[in-house]
Amino acid sequence: MAKANARLLAPPAAAPVVKRLPPAPLRAPRQVAVAPRRFALWRARLQRFGLPWLLPLALFALWQLGTRQGWLPEQVLPPPAYVYDALHDLVVSGDLWRNAAASLQRVVVGFGLGAVIGLSLGLVMGLSRSAEEYLFPTFNAMVQIPVLGWLPFALLLFGIGEPLKYALIAMAAMVPVTLCTLQAFRQAPAGLLEVGRVYGFSDRQQVLAIVLPAAVPTLFTGLRLGFTKAWLSLVVVELVASSEGLGYLIVYGRQLFQLDLVMAAVVVVGAVGWLIDRLFDLAEQRLGGRQGRSAHGSGMA
């Protein structure tokens, strides 16, 4: 008994000593080069606005070098200095402004007519399956014919005056506007339409509150493509039958074999088309930003 009590009162055996691992060797912190914020912003802006100009500047340098070294004869492609002189003469004489104003008037009127017809036709086919089944096959067959293919019939109907140009430009602009409008009114989310039916929306309320807001970006894309087609067809129409306009300047220079005048008119056509496209791009970005802010506000509400 005494031995048992002695074992109970004896202190516990010491725990085995656990040797600790040696500490890890200290390493110097990794140096990461961080560019200043202002430098990073300037580099991003340079990449955004400078990269698109690399290819045009390279082509211009090849043009200058080719004409200077004689690789491109002046009878084929005039030097940039000659084109600049021709453009300067057009600006000083006022011929550039007069012809550009005539071209812009034609494209605005023709595009307006084509946009109204395209929006109306696309709206009817987009909201009615029966109308699409009746109209779309004929429309799809007619749009396969290029604009110049309608020129003989348009000459018989409208003559050679301004209505001819308005009609052909309107026909060119109508096609992308109609197709994009049809697609826009068919891409409304089915879930939102079902929610509208649950809340008892009428057909008119569904179109105004659900279908139309979802269709606005595609509608704007159709208008942008329609204006591009109208601008391209304008130059073609003025090449065929016109006594003024940017296309007429190209024909006039070709008849006189003044290739510097032809190139100057081509440069103006490209610059005006690029500016118009940029304006549409900026308007589309602003429209998308407003829609995003309004959607965010409605979501917060």
C-alpha cells in the first residue's frame, strides 16, 4: 500500500525534449519596379492614340520614299507634295467646300429617307412574325442586288437630277438599318418578357418598357452602318452621274489626267468618312454610358 501511494505521489516523468528546426535563412525582399502612376497613364494614352497611327504613317513613308526613289512613277502615283498643292488649291479656290457641301447634303437627305424606311420596315417585321414571313423573303432577295444594278431603272423613274442620288443613297442605307432593327426587336431577353407578362403588361407596355430599351444599342449600330453605306454609295453615284461633289472631283481629275487632284479628293473622302464614323462612335459610347448609369440607378432603387 505504501508503495502504491509513493508511486502516486511521485512527480511525473519529464516530457521528452523536442528539438526545434533551425530558422529559415533570411532573404532580401524582392524588388519590384513600379512605374509612377502618371507615367503609366501617359503610356496607356500613348498606346491608345498612337498605335492606330503607326500603319498610316508607315504607308505614308513608303509612299514618299517610293516616289522619291522612282519606284512609283508620277504617272501612276503623284508625290505627296503634289497632292498637298492640289488640296491647297481646292481650299483656296473654294471648290473643296462647295463640292463637300453638295456631297454632305445628298448623303444627309438620302440617309434620312433610308433610315426612316428601314426603321419602319424593321419594326413591322420585328414585332410581327406574320409580317416577317410575308416581307422578309422578298426584301432579302432585293437587297442582294447592288446599288448600281438599280441605276438604269432609277434613271427611268427619277431622271439624272438630285432625286436619283437621294433614291440610290436611301436604298443603300435602308438595308443595314432594316436588318439591325429586325434583330434588335428580336433580342429582348425572354426572362424580362415573362416578368412583364406576370405583372400584367400589355403589348404596348412590353414594347416601350422592355423591348425598346434592350434594342437601342443594336438600333444605333444599324444607323451607324447605314450612314457608312450611304457615304460609300454617295461617292459611287457621284462617279456615275453628277456635276458637283467629291465624287465629281475624282471623275474630273481622271478625265484631265490630274492624278494629284484625284488623290486629293480621295484623301478628303476618306477623312470626312473617318470623322463621321468617329462622331457616331463617340455618340454610341455616350449612349452606352447613360444606359449603364440608368440601369445602375434602377438596380440600386
